Amino acid sequence: MDTPLSTIAVVGLGTMGTGIADVLVRAGREVIGIDISDTAAAQAVAALEASTARAVARERITEEERQDVLARFRTFSDLQAAADADLVIEVVPESYEAKHEVFRALDGIVRPGTILATGTNALSVTRLAADSAHPERVLGLHFFTPVQAMKLVEVVSSVLTDPRAVDAVTRLAQDLGKEPVAVGDRAGFIADGLLFGYLNQAAAMYEAKYASREDIDAAMRLGCGLPMGPLALLDLIGVDTARTVLEAMYADSHDRLHAPAPILKQLSEAGLTGRKSGRGFYTYEAPGSGEVVRDALTPLGAAEAGAGREVRSVGVAGSGTMASGIAEVFAKAGYEVVLAARSQEKADTAKARIAKSLARSVDKGRMTGEARDTTLALITPAGTLDAFAEVDLAVEAVAEDLEIKQELFARLDKICKPGAVLATTTSSLPVVACARATSRPQDVIGMHFFNPAPAMKLVEIVRTVLTGDDVHATVREVTTRIRKHPVDCGDRAGFIVNALLFPYLNNAIKMVQEHYATLDDIDAAMKLGGGYPMGPFELLDVVGLDVSLAIEQVLHREFRDPGLAPAPLLEHLVAAGCLGRKTGRGFREYARR
């Protein structure tokens, strides 16, 4: 185990195995590719030839270097070829039976000091090691796809693993230009342990017909900055693979959030496993293609059932960052905006905030000085809601407190003209409770903007069981006109984004609470392994731990699932006044401004 890992065997030459072989040979290792399928072996060679040819074309390597790389990759169909390997990495199908078979065979082939690594992303490394003649040399080496691009490698130890083996593969990962993270043996490890629970919830949300597949995916891309929506990602990973991972996670955690959504079983058993089969949650041009094609579930696009109401003027109630941001968005789109606050002074301050925001846009070349002046001229600050008497759309952006919002809607009901649409920007409170505070609940709808409103493209359109079809059509049309992306959902706690985001954040807190992984390792795992713009603890501290706790409490009260109960560590930090960046301390400490 103390020898350099210069000769490495990769068992299983599917997409993952081929990617691992590619990065190894490029890093100067001799690689022995082993697969019982001659076709898979030939495809692996062809893939390496193609990737290295692209590297030459882009002048990243010379043709001579390319030939050296290709010469270091040899393929075989028999495990005996691994006899001289210093390290064997198996990436065969995700089943104990298949992996046990490989490890038992390798025990009789490789040298005693050879390290055996499993590429599993969910199965127990301890269970695999226990079945080996030398359990101390077995560990997990979990790469992420596409291997060439993804930086994260999870190095998984069991209680039986020799630390020298861990050190050796950690150095190898670093030599490959990867970021190794050491983790213990728990189903899903860090990245998949958090990712697959979120994917499962998204599948269940779609199965319940709460929102369309397109709206769920758009919501998480645009609302959270994720590289892919959850249902498209399930198709990429493989619906059958996701089901296997979740089964392993549920067996380990007994958390209902990890129990595979029934739709995953239905699709898997029908052979609709995602991109590889040509159909999963979406339909693809051909098996293996990433090109989505229209099918029976594809929305018709701009066509909207029923006509909306005319909207020329908009009232925005509130004086905080969200209210001023929303007012800016409407004014930029050419709407006359009344910005009402509790006093004229607060309204004037909110307009001044908008002026500063527009000035920054001018400085950065995003808009002209003339456009800035035109936009500002469309905004009228007012110190009373009475100024909303003639607006066509009233949008409230006041404190996230149901009593305050209900009181405001009762006032809007008396002030606004008949036919005006009344919208709440709540992120977690029941929209219907605001609607019932009026005598016209059919005119009330949710418009959940994301912060900062001028930059974030998503708006969740939340209709209650009482919302009129023409009101829904009106708000969708207006949302498109202000250059935002509307997604439809029902009046349920968390809507789409928060209902999927906050259980994931809560599970990350539980990992730290249980001493499974550190804040830094979890944040690194999700950024490097999942392509997330921020790690969960970075995001929690930005959102505010008090805000996060309130949302998690709302979700837990509505769905009554024990797995959604806020992590005690979060409750303790909030009780201690550690609320994140705004107080200088949350999960991390920050310099006071």
C-alpha cells in the first residue's frame, strides 16, 4: 500500500469507467480496462481517441503526447489482467451481487498489497469489504460524472480500512487534479446523500401533479441557480440508478423522504430509465441523446386558456428591499408604479434605493441614462395605500407575518377598484388566507418573486382553489411582460422551490449535527460534486437561520413528516441569536462591517 499507484485497473467500462480511465491515462498512469463486453471496451477506446483528438485540435496536447496517452490504455475481457495492478477500481452495475463477484475474484488474482476500490455511490463499503479476504485494503472511491470535468472525489473508509490505503488514493486523487473529501461509510455519502433526497422529493411532487415537469425544473434552475432541474437530472443519472441509490439510503436511514417515489419504480420497470433508453421523465431524440423532443406532456407554450385582464398600472406595498426591487422590475417594463409605504418618508427612501440600483446599471452599461430617467419617472412614492385606488394590479411585499398581510388585504379590498388583481409575494404563508380576508377571493393570487428581484428570473404563480382563471391568465401574461419566467403551482407550503430546497438544507445540518462531515466538506461536496453555486451552509448563512427555521417549521406543520422536523442544531443557533451573515455569526463567523 505504500507503493506509488502507477498501474491501475478499471473494471467496468461504461460511462463512469471510461471517464475514470481517461483522467488516469492523461495523468500518466498505466490503465488496464476490463469489461466482459468487447463492445464496451471498443467504445471506451473510441471515446479516449475522440477526447484526445479534441485536445490536440484545441492545442492542449501534442499529437505525440496523444499517442503516449493512447498507448497507456489497454483493454481486456478477463479479470486476470488486473494481476499486476497497484489499485483496482470497480465500476460495475450498482448491485451487491455483481460487486461481490468482482471482489471475490480479485482476491485470488491481485497481490496482497493491491488496493481495491469500489466506485459505488450508495452501497455499503463495509459490507463489500467484509466479504473480501483482505477487508483492510477495500475502500470507496466515488467519482462524479462527467469525470473529466467534476472535481470532487469522495474517499470512503469503512471501520476496517487501513489508513495507508486512504492516504494512497487521496494522493492519487490530488495528482488527478481532483478535490478529495474523506467520508465515512453511510448510504449516499455526502453529495448523493443530500442530492438524492432532493431528487426523490421532486419526483414525488411531479407524481402528485402539483406542478409540471418543466415548471419544477425551471423553478430549481432559475430560483436556485442549479445547472439542471431535478427531473432532467434524474433522466441523466438514470431513473433505475436513482431508485437503487434511494433504496440503499432508505434501508440505512428509514427516513420516509428517502423512500423511492412510486413513479421511479413505475418508470424503471417500464424500461423508461431516462436518456439512456430515450425516455424517462422527458422524451429524447434517441437513446443516449440529450435532445428533448415534444411529447404528449409538453406544454403548448404561450397559449393560455382564457383571456386576462388589462394591466396598465401597478401598486407595490412595502418599503423594504423586496418591495423596491419589484417596483423597479415593473417600472423597467413600462408600467406606471405606485410605491406605497407606511409613511411618505419611507416611500421616498424606497424610491431612492431604486435610483441607486438604476445608477449602478447605468455605470455597468446595462441601461442608458435616458432609460434610467424614464424608469424613475414611472414610479410614484406614496405614504398611504389610498394611492392604490386606480391600480390594475396590487402587489404586497410587506413582512412575512400572516396577520399583517391579512390586515393589508382587508384594506386593499376596500381601496382597490373592482376588477383589480391582488397579489401576495409570500414565500411560505397560505395565499388563500390572504384571499379570505377580502370579499373577492377570486381576484387574489400569489406572485413569489426571488431576491434580488431585478436579477432573479423566476416568479412562482400560486393560485388558490378560489382564484379566477382570468386572474391566473393576467398574472402569467404580466410576469412574461416584465421578463420573468412564470411557473405554476398550488397553494401549498413552500410552493416549488422552498419545498424542495429547505429539506435538503435541513438534511445538510443533520449531517453536521451527527458529526458525519464538516461544514467545509459538505459545502465543497455540493459545489464540486453537484455543481451548486453555493454550499448549503453558505446559503443558510446568507438566507438567515431565523428565516430558514421559519420556513422549515411551516413545511413540517403542513406535511407532518418527521423527516421535515427542523434539525435541533438550527433551532439552537437561532435561539442563541446566531442568524447568519446579518448578525456576524451563523454556521460560520463573519467580519463585522
